[in-house]
Amino acid sequence: MSWEALLHDSVSTIEELTEYMDVNDKDRRVLEKICQEHPIRISKYYLSLIDRNNAEDPIRKIAVPLTHETHMAGHYDTSGERVNTVLPGLQHKYRQTALILATNECAMYCRHCFRKRLVGVDTEEVIQDIPSVADYITNHEEINNVLITGGDPFTLPNERIEEFLAALAPIEHLDYIRFGTRVPVTFPKRILSDENLLSILKSHSNKKQRLYVVTQFNHPREITKKSTQACKQLQEAGIIVSNQTVLLKGINDDSNVLARLQRGLVQIGVVPYYVFQCRPVKRVKKQFQVPLYEGCKIIEETWAKLDGHTKRFRFIMSHPSGKIEILGMRDGEFLFKYHQAKNPKDYGRIFTRRVDRTATWLDDLEDGS
């Protein structure tokens, strides 16, 4: 079966989900309403990773809607993406980086997604005109890298992926191109069954612009023979694969789990890159956010269990003002540093906020010293 047919065969309704796990009638009505706003899609592969007899299974929580998604605290645009949109589907927040929203579709609709406002639903935020986007990047020589994300660009046809790469290839000031994709984790068949995709990526990665894949393993049980093989085939095509984990309540908010994950990634040649503080997104905040106080302790305990290569990740908050590294706590204060900044004057700036044990986001905190 082709990868397109397999993707089409994913679980995409609550009724289909009940064939694989119990859903009581009361919850079913709520979940069906939720999925009218934020669809469900779970590949049969990812479904096979779920312990169906355990309602608290972490893999299940990542993929299966829960009634917590009725809670509307938070925001749909937690990082200020709309105000940094310069063309449909093109964001330019940080000086050196252009971000392309290539599609609103994913192989699986993760329940913690920070782009719930657009993923799986009708939207005008994705790219409409590749040549116009390429012209913008060409005319902004400060841009040295492009992130192609979405949605998940690896759900696009190969021809569309090649169209992006062909449009960006002539731009001399681009050093590298990244694909943000969770396909190696949630739907590895897309890579394992498509030599043409690998050929396209290999061809472009051998040119001036090195290609990277930034994926998202959130739990060690996601590191399977198939996901490992998918990463290996990307690596053999000349792609450097790195990983961004999201710190998620009830999934990986345990230093033993997080340390096992980082060790497992290094073992399969995937570079630990970031651990993100989960964003305060509507329908996500209540269910998945870990307080910053607990997060700092979990990260410190995780680092203590790791060696140099496995502890290379940074603990990051993606805030409207920039990517803020969460350095830890000292004398009743959180210590932060701008790792990236919308305002160039903030680059590298270290600042503090008073510790609040319940706060989950920078905006919840009072000024420090």
C-alpha cells in the first residue's frame, strides 16, 4: 500500500477510534464536538504504540483527544506569528531566519499542537505563492536559513517538496534549509516506502545548502525500529536530523523518562536540540503545561543523569519577544536569557523574574531584580 493510501487509512473520527479503545458515551459526545474544531488523525502505526488498556498511557495522551480540550484558557497564537507574517505563509521574526508554513496538514494531529488555530482546518495562513516567497528571501540578504514547516511538509507530494527546494536553491546567501516534520515519529512509512523522496532530498543536500530535518520525539517509546530506520535513511541521504522535545505533563515530565529519551536519541544519531516549555495554547494549556518551577527541577535532574552529548539541548520558551532560554533558578528568581530575539537589542540579554511555583509562562511572572 502506498504511503498516501496508508495516510488516508488513518483513524480520523471518534467512531473509528472506538474500534480500537473504549470511549464512554458521555465523553464521546464531547470529543466529537472538539474534533469538529480540531480534527483527529492517528496513523495505524502510531496507534499500534498505544497501550489501549491504560487510560494514562503517555502515547495515548499525545494522539487521542481528551475532554480537557474544552478548556479555553490561553491563546491560539502564543508566539506572535501573525504579526511576523510578511506574506501569506511566510514569517520573518528573527533576522537570519525565514519560516514557511507549507501546509496545514499533518500525518497525525498531536493534541498539544501549538498551531491548533490552523492545523487540520481551513486557513489562509499557509503559503500561496512560492515564487513571491523566494523573491522576498532573495531580497533580504540577512536571511541565511529557511525553516519549512506547517503542518508537516512531508505530507506534501514529492513534486511540491521539490518545488520548494528548486525555488530556494539559487539563493546564494542561504546556508541551509530545515524541514520541521514529525513524520519520522508518527508515520515513518512516508520515508521508508518512498525512495523518490529520499532521492530528492539527497540531491539537494549535496548542493551548497545543507538540508536538516528537525523532528519531535517526546517519549522514549516513540523510538522504535521503524522510526529509527526512517531517521537512518534520512541520515544516509545526507540529512542531519535533530530533535525538539516539548515538556508535557503526564508524558515526559519525569527526569528518568526525559533522560531515557535523550540517550535514545543520541544512540540513533539524532541530535538533541531543544526542550520546549509547552505553550499556553487554548485547549492545550490546562492539559499539558508544566509549571516553570517544576520544569526547571526536571531539567536539572535530567542533565544530572546525562553525559556531554546527551545534555546538549537547551530549555527554551518560544515567546512573542523571542526564544528565551530558561537557565534555571537562583535566590528565589528564575534566570532567563534571550537565545533569539525579535528586537536585536535583546540578543543575549539575561534577566530575572520572581519565582512563582504555579506560573507556566513568562507573562505570569513578576519582575525580578
